[in-house]
Amino acid sequence: MNDMDDKLLDILSKVLLVDKEDITDDIRRKDHEAWDSMAHLIIISEIENAFGVFFEDEEVVDVWTVGDLKRVLAEKHSD
């Protein structure tokens, strides 16, 4: 696990109130009760602050899984 993944897992763990070890790439918003619309916006905001990136509106809407978050974040870090 790299620093980026570890930092992301810290954010998700804090916002979704789950252990980092229980977070997998395939956790979906619609299947995880704590990942409601408010939690989603908090996650996006925390990621933007922690990594110094900005999510476009389309990207916020298109993120449905932890894997999606990792993919978008990796794309933003490669720019």
C-alpha cells in the first residue's frame, strides 16, 4: 500500500466509521448504509483538502465505489 492509498483509507475510515482493514475497492455507495449523499460530499471534500485536487461535478456523480475514488485520484495525481 502506498501513501496515497493509506491516506484515502484514513479518510474513508473516519467518514464511514469502519476499520481501514474492512475497506475494499468494491464497496459501493448504494450497498453501504453510512455512505449516504452527505457522507459522499464529505469524502470528496476531505480528499480534495488532503490531496490538493479538485473534483469536477461529473466526477463526483460518477464515483460509486472505493475503486472509483482510487482511479479518479490516481488520474488527478498523474496530471
